[in-house]
Amino acid sequence: MHQWQAYLDDHQDEFLNDLRTFLSIPSVSSLSRHRNDVQQAADWVATRMEKAGIEAVRVLATHGHPVVYGHCLQQPDKPTIVIYGHFDTQPVDPVEEWTHPPFDPVVTEDRIYARGASDDKGNMLIPILTTEAILKTGGKLPINVKFFFEGQEEIGSPDLPAFMDDHKALFACDMVISADGGQWGEDQPSVIMGLRGLCGVQIDITGADSDLHSGTYGGTIMNPIHALCRLLSSLHQSDGRVAVHGFYDDVLPVTDAQGRHISAIEFDERQYCDAIGAGGLFGEKGYSTYERAWVRPTLEVNGIWGGFQEEGTKTVLPSQAHAKITCRLVPNQDPDQIVDLIHTHINKYMPDEVQVSVTPIKSKALPYLVPEDHPGNRAVASVYRQIYSKSPYYAQMGGSVPICGLFLEKMKVYTIVFAFGLNDENIHAPDEFFRLGNFRKGLTAYGLLFESLAGQ
Amino acid sequence: MHQWQAYLDDHQDEFLNDLRTFLSIPSVSSLSRHRNDVQQAADWVATRMEKAGIEAVRVLATHGHPVVYGHCLQQPDKPTIVIYGHFDTQPVDPVEEWTHPPFDPVVTEDRIYARGASDDKGNMLIPILTTEAILKTGGKLPINVKFFFEGQEEIGSPDLPAFMDDHKALFACDMVISADGGQWGEDQPSVIMGLRGLCGVQIDITGADSDLHSGTYGGTIMNPIHALCRLLSSLHQSDGRVAVHGFYDDVLPVTDAQGRHISAIEFDERQYCDAIGAGGLFGEKGYSTYERAWVRPTLEVNGIWGGFQEEGTKTVLPSQAHAKITCRLVPNQDPDQIVDLIHTHINKYMPDEVQVSVTPIKSKALPYLVPEDHPGNRAVASVYRQIYSKSPYYAQMGGSVPICGLFLEKMKVYTIVFAFGLNDENIHAPDEFFRLGNFRKGLTAYGLLFESLAGQ
């Protein structure tokens, strides 16, 4: 057994306490009232990195939430990797659906429950702790590692492109390892071959100056909720295919290799639906479920509101109606161009009797694919075989990690996802949790990954 | 001049103070936290009626908010009327849009601002005060009057049908005069020939058990907001006509007299739209604006909500989506049957992949028409000619006063609207007000109406 593995085993209680402390900081990046909490999370990360023995640790300002940097550069002949993760979290609403308060972590049945437990605080803490184990047991890291943690992933990393332009030397590397992402199952690892991109808009429709009496005015002017529903319905065909003109024009067809990898994955429709309580599958005809989730783009309404929403009845003809929309994109769709196409569609379909405003959201991510034979993929696959005693699936992720596309665009390096959360851990939902068994597995895995990359 | 007119003139300050006190009671019938306030308003009305000299005053319990009754029955050879009004109010939200607190009445420029000022406290107080003026100036009322004020009009008077069945003798009369309703303009009176009925449902759609990550699951299952928007869009044709099968089956065609009366009313499209800030008129083809507002039925979405509605972005695939719908009905549509038709439509259009629940709202009103030559209409028309020196319009109201249909169904008597609020007084909206000039006009008008009815 490696010496660092003994150190990891001996410090489990301390590491769990560290994770509890980290999770108790309500670092919700999307809400301005939590701005200081995101800063506090950055400071906590920096302090914990220094304690681990990582060098040159600093908290760097961006135009939004800060970035934390540190490094271990003691192997001039070996490759340099950037390890990426994020210390911000999603909001907690609907907070009344949480079993425990979301920022008061609870450990039960070898799971830790808190907002950010799986996405991404639990996962990003792992490489810091493994590094500590290696450094404190007399070693040095077998490769060069730069640590790069950010505080605005959950809002689409809007300030990172400019920040990266300003700090190119800091980010110079041979590849990026992302501690944000996930594994297939407790007993089934997966190499992540790609992620979807992201863009979106908010739609605000206004009719009359204020809410009106629906008896007096109903039937004489256009109801903005009716206009919004008609517009939103026009965005999809009845089979779920997106009906925005030009939406699929740049989508690359599913490759033979993608098809082969997806076919190799076990899929049980009943199990998939039962796990989330869905009444059935639904989506674009001619594609399998994982094809729809990974290699086909989507347009989803994330929220809608307008008029009277409280208990009882209020017979208003509402003044306003609103919706938030995001798209998941695949190569080679361009986020800005997709927003333009949606805007054009809305302008075409909106009637003159109401006013519409379309505001692109700040979040944006390029779609991303990594070559199957990339050295990083070979390294993580070999680590998976050691730890899980099983060949990994070659899968994709339907979600978006903006820095994947960003590092490829700005630094010309690929990002390899190496993270240990699972799909059922309620990320972005009430009762988010992280399996502590996977937390321990991840600690070992990062040690093995450093060695595997050093040996290539 | 009548002696009672002198009394009215002499007591204007006192009457205004009475109105202020009445308006300061937050008697919002739809919110359970205001239940005691509705009771307090009932008690205040009963006390004020006794002070006016009205006999047999009592507060009667229903299964919901109470009713206040009193009478003056001193003319055995003359007809008996019931005077109707309501002392409950609409909610005040959005309260932040009020210039003054809604239950702290403010008088400025001969207007009184408060929730309930026009609908209906200001209007229902008028006949009580006029009765006081007649009784205190040595007279007795020239006809028999029963006063009947309720506390649940704004929630559709759900307990009145049963209450009326239990108190038939109390309500026996030749006609009802409603102090709830309104006038056409400051210088233009109107005889109200009909009101629309009301029914409605709440729709709740559920997909997965909880909100999901739109990256992981987007494209694989049905989004409940998409399902709701598609459903709501299916309820109307693109020209605004309701598309629910059978919705128009029982609708009586516009009569020649209705068409003639509506044509006689001055209508300026620009003025109509500018008054409410609407971009243009919209509605069922083949009907004029007032025909659409009065003699054609509507289906309006009063509110919609689902998913993430706060600041910023949250990339969820929502678990739920909701909408509140009400219909305004015209003769001979039946509220229960229309709810059934909507329910059938929803069941037909909802896909199997999501679950839908349809809950009829408690509010319900029958559509209502009164014959043009009804003695009550002749009486109010003659009073209008005296007071306004002008012939009244023969108009209808797009709103609903449940007791109109109820008295016709249960007691076989018609209700004549005789009230002095105007359309621009922000009823059901922020900054509701009542013109004190119309308050004074109403006091005189009720005195003349009693005489006119006595002379028939």
C-alpha cells in the first residue's frame, strides 16, 4: 500500500469535518445576497490548500466571484495538469422540500446531505486532500499540478473568458482534469467523452399597464399569459423536436463510435423513469434516450410565471407574463447564434397587441467533445480498471461545464472529467447528497491518476 | 327640495367619516387570516344600520362569512324590495404598487382612496344613509325595504345558495336593487341589462418527483411547463375564440335589441386602449368590443407558475406547472357544465407522460339578463333622467354578481343594478378609489328611486 493511502485512511474523520465546514458556507453564486458567502468559500479553500502544503496559493479577483489558485511544480520533466472545480452552489429553493437545512450538513448511512455536497464541494475537495496525503508522507507530486477553483460555475462562469485571457501563463498546461462531473454508478465507472453547451434567454411579455378586472376587460384585449403560452408552444413540435428555424443546422450527426459506445451501456427504461418518478420517456423521435440526453440539443423552459398565483381565486386579466429558457447545445452549435435564432423566432411569432422583451442570460457554455484516444482518457480508464475492477463506459454528459469548451478555445487543451458524484445525488434539487464511499474512492483515485499521468 | 335632501347635505362630513371608518377594516374575504376582519365589518354595518333607524337588524351566520339583515316594512300596500351590497373586499396585492396603505383611507381631490372604496363599501353605505335621512326627517320609507349585505361576494358567494334556501321568507320581495355594480361615466348613466356568469378551474401538472437537472434529463422526459403551455394554447383558436368543444353550444345569439343598445354607445378604440395602456384590441372575430365584453363568453388564464422564477438562472427541468383559469359566461351557459367541458378538453389533450389534476374553483355565478321593460329598469331610468338630465345607455356588465342569478333562480325575482362606481376606479387593483361626487349623487338617487318605485 502507498504511504499516502495510509495517511488518507488515518485522516478520514478530519477530512469529513473539513467537508462539513466547507458545506456549511452558503456560497450560492446566483443570488447577490450571498456574494460574501462565495468570497468566504474562496478564502476557506485557499486556507485549506495552504494547510495541505500546496504552494503559491492566492485568491484572485475577477469581475464577478473570485478564483482560487495554487500549485505544486516540482517535476520539470513531467507534464503539467490543471485541476478544476468550483466552490459555488446552486440556490436551495424550494427550501421547504429539504429534509434538513441545506447548509447544515447531516451525515447518515455513509452519505453527507447538503447543497453542494456532490456538486461540487465534495468532489473538488478530493484532489486537495490527496495532495496533502502525498506531500505529508514525505513525497512530492509525481507530476506538476496547478489547482484552479472558481466561484461562478453555477451561473455559467461569465467572467472566466476575460480572466483567462488576462492570465494565460497561469493556466498553461498539457491538459485539464475536472473534479466537476460524475461517475456512472457505484460499481460502474465512465470516461466522459463530451458535454453539452448552454445558452438561454428570459422572455418578458407586457399587455396592459396593470392587472385588470377579467370581467370588465376579458375578451377585449390580449392576455399576456395566452400570448406567452402560444409562443412557448411554438418552440417545439408535438413530438418534442425543437421548432426554432435553423436550430439543428450546425448539429453534427451521431458518429458510429458514439452510437457504439451508447449501445454498450445498459439501459432499463422502467428503472430510468422510476428513479425520478417520471410517467414515461418523451423526446425527439429517431434517437435513443442517451442520444437525446447527450448528443442532441434541447430547449427547456426552466420557469414560468404571471398573474395571480396565491391561494384561492382572483379574476385578473394579468398585465405581465414571464419565462426563463435554456438550451443544451451539441457540437457545432454556437451559443450566441442559437440565442439569435430564438430571438428571431420570438419576433416572428409575437403578436403586435403585447410587448415582448428578450434578454439573453449571462450563462453560456460551448459544447465539447474530447478525442477517445486522448492521453488523459487512457490514464483515467486505467485508474478506473484498478479501482472498480471493471472497464469503464465511454459516456457523455448532458450537462455543461463551461470551462471545458473554454480551455479548448483559449488554451488549446482538452479537459478530462474525473469526479465521483452520481446522477441520483439530487444535484440542483432538494436533499442533495454525496456518498462518502465515493469520497474515499476519489481520494485514492486521484493518487493513482497522478502516478498514471507521470508514467505516460 | 325634499327634507331628506337637506339632511343629506347637512351630514356630509359625518357620512364621510363613517365611510373612512368602514374602509379602514381590512375585510378581505379570500384570505383566512382576515376572517375576523370580515366579521368586524359585518358588525360595523349592523351598528350603522341600527343608528340609521333600520329595524330588525341582525348579523346572521352562514357556513362562511356572515350576512347582515335589517328592514323597514311600513307600507303594506306598496312593493317590497331587497337592497343588496357586500362589505368584503378583494386582496390588496401587489401592495407595493399602492400610493397609500390600502386600509388607511385618504381623501384627495374629492376622491377617497382605499381597497373597497368603490367595490363595494362606498356604494353599499349609500342606501343606509339615505334611509337614515328619510327616517330622521319625520318620514317613513315610501316602499318596503329589506337590507341584505354579505361578506363573500369577492370569493363568489359560495355559501349563499344554501343560506337563501334556509331563509326564503326573509328574502321574499318583488325585486332586488343591487348597490354593487357601476355607472357608465360621470355624466352618463346606464341601465344594466345583464351580467356575465363565472366558473373556473385550477390545473396542476406533475412530471418527475422533484425538479431535475436540465442537462442530465433535458430531452429525455416531458417538461410539465411545456405540457401546460401546449394545453393552455389549445384552449383558444389563434383569433381568440375559445376552442373547448361545446363551449358555445348554449350561448344565445346577440339579439337585435342588444345590438341596437350597444351600437348606441359611443366607442373610441384609441381612448379605450390608452385608458389601460393596451397595445391594441384583440378578441373573437365578428363581434364588436362591447359585444365581446358583455354578450360573448370568455376563458382567461388568471395566473400561471412553475419551475424557477427568481433572479438569475437555474437550469432545472421542473417537476410541476400550474395555472388558474376562469370563464365569464353568458345566457344560457351553465357554470357546472362548462367546467365539465374544460375537464373533458384537458383529459383529451394531456399526454400520458405527465399527471394532471383539475380542481373547480369555489366561485361560481350564473349568467344573468333582465327584461328591458322590467318595472325596476323603468324606475332607475327615470331617476337617471332626473339626476343626469340625460337618457341612460342600456348596457351590460362583463363582470359577475353571483346574487343576480341566484335571486332569479331561488326567488324568481330580478335584480336591478343601481350603483355609482366608475370603471376607472381601480377596483381589484392598486389605488382603488371612489368619487365623492358620485357618493353624494348616489345618496340623492336612492331617495328618488324609493319614490319612483312607490309611484308605480
